[in-house]
Amino acid sequence: MSTVETVTAEAAAPALVLPHLFHPFDTPVHPDADRAEADLLAWMNGHGLLDDPRWANGIRHGKVGEYCSRVYAHATFDGLCTTSRAYGWIFAIDDGLCSLHGVARAPGELGALYLWLYEMIADPTGHDPAPLRAALAGRLPHLAAFLPALQRATQDICARIAAASTRVQYARWVAGMMTFLFSTLWETGRFATDVVPGEAEYLSGRTYNGCGEGAFALIDIAAGYEAPAAFYADEEVERLRKLSGLILCLCNDIFSYPKEAGESSSNLVCVLMHERGLAPQAALDAAADIHNGCLARYLDLEKKVRARTDDRASLRLLDEARTYIRGNYDWHFGSPRYGAAKHYDLSRALRPGQTSAAT
């Protein structure tokens, strides 16, 4: 290799190393990812959620169907389509309302939009959302065309989830969505003031703003069974649910950091650089340590929970929660949305299909 070629190759090599993220879980994948993806795009097109090119391409190429086939690998096909549609709908809310295209710097307006959404989520077939939608469109004219499409999609996906659930299961999902809406209001407040949160505040907010509680509530719904209410509401199971949501979000922060660097403080790596004064690689490694510590805590707590139940549905939920956590990692590793192979040296990274050695 010539000197010029050597310099060019070195310049092209990623400057950052993807840390090893601890995942001692297996990596099943639902076989119907492509069918679920096609169903999702047809559903979103049918509701007009892909009419705006500012976010349509991201959803079209985001491989949401593949994500759900990894995270909900044990779902029925109908359940897989339900979760894929639910995720596509959440991305539409995030891109259409929570981003700078929507009202990202106006928490009061976002709160009003969330009141409108929540009424439909809580009662998708019995509540009339049109009067508040008309009032919102009047004072937010840039959203006037989007809100009717979002209304139809919201009523449709919520009615579909309700039809596949018991009342108890649906209430779990509604509670999870309420937590998501609340936490993204926190995030909007930070955008409005340009304040970089401290580490403790960020980790608290990140526990909820990835919609982890809502996503976790779909595990048994999508697979066609019901985890017992007492087990799901158990104090230690609640802690497992919270930890799983934070693990998924910290994984996302690490994979998305190269894309978001310099653009947003809504990333643990950026927060650690700001608060601890770390260089990017040191902050990435510190973020990985926090992620891996959360996973170790999850395993310790899960062991205790498993030891005190022999209920098949409860144990199944714990098994499928492992798939939910691991599937999130594998999707991020290969997603074109984050381009891990482009942005990172992967020599230390766990590959899809591999499992970390248990500690």
C-alpha cells in the first residue's frame, strides 16, 4: 500500500470504538419480519402518516418490522403486525409532534396535543376527539393537515390493541403510554430552555421517554397470553420493567451518538461529556459501564423473581423480556438508521448471534 493509500485508509477509519455492551441472552427472530414491514407501510400510507417527506423516509427505511420481529420474536403474526403498527404510530407522534417540525420547543402546546391524544388512547371508540382537534389546528396551523391523519391512526391502533387485550392488559398499556407522554414533556421543556440535564436527571428521564412501559406491556398481548395481574404489578417486577426500559434507551444512546453528536444533548454520552468533562471515547465507555451495570442489576433481580414463581405465564413473560432486551441491541447493531459499521470500530463489540459470557 502506498503512503497516500495508507493516509486515506487511516482517515476513513472510524475514530470511535463501539464498547462491548453486556448481553448474555439468546437472539431469536420472528420469521415474518418482511410481511410485518409491508403491513406497516401499507397501514401508515392508508392513514396518510407518510405524506410528509420530512419523516417519511426515516420510517420507510427504519426497518420497524425487523425491529419488532426481534423484540417480539414470540408474537403471533397478528401480534407482530399490531406491535409494528404501534411503533410506526409512535414514530409518527415523535416526528410529527415532538420534533422541531412539530412543537418541540413549546411544552404547553405539546401538553394540549397530548390531552387530545390521551383521550383517544384511553377510550378509542367512545370519545369524540374532533372538537379539541379543531381548536388545536386553529392555533397550530402547520399541524392542521397532520392531525386528522394522526386521529384516524390513533383510534385504529388503539382499538386494535384493545381488541387483542383483556381490560387489565389494555390498562397496563394505557398507563405505559401516559408515562411516555409525561416524560416527553420533560424532554420538550429541556429543548425549550437549551439546558443540558445532569446525569441523575437524564437517567431518570431516559427511564421513561423511550416508551418502555408501553412497549413492555405489548409483550404478552402480542403473543396471545396474559401475565397474571398480581405478578405484573409486583414491586420487583415493576423494577424489572423500569430497568428494561432504561437498558433499551441507553443502548440507543450509544448507537446513536455519532449521528447526534453536536446536534442534541438528549444522549447520555453528551451528558457525560458535559458533566464529567470526558472526551467522546471515554464518555462512550462510561455510558457502556452504566448500561452494563443496569443489565447486571436486571439479572440479579430477575433471578430473585424467578425463584419465587412457578406460574407458566409469569415465567414466559420473563423469558420474553430477555428477547425484548436483546432484540433491541441486535436491531441497533445492523440498522441503517445508525450505521454502526460506518461510524464505529466494531472490534470490541458484541455481534448479533453472539452472547456475552455470564459474570
